[in-house]
Amino acid sequence: MSETKTLRITLVKSLNGRLQSHKDCVRGLGLRRMHHSVERAATPENMGMVNKVRYLLNVEEVSA
């Protein structure tokens, strides 16, 4: 059985003045405030949101 990769995603830039669709992507990932980190599976849905707002995030792969 294949294991899905896990990503640790941290919001490192402010959402002030950003497009509403970018704010929605950040909230969809579960990030609430600056320097807040979450761990998410690297599914195509999550990767699409990460790629859209990658300039706001720090993303690192978590070893299982």
C-alpha cells in the first residue's frame, strides 16, 4: 500500500491586502494566523491550494 506524503505548511506572510481567493485558499488549508503551522496530506487538492499561494507559505515534507 502506498503511503501519502505529509506536508508541514506554515503561513509566513500576512494576508492583508491579498486577493480574496488567496485568503480562501489559506483558510482552506486550515491556517488561521501568521506563523501557524498545520500538517496536511499531499493530495492533488491540497497541492493546488499550496501552489496558488506558495509566496505566502513555507512548505516542508514531514518524514513519517
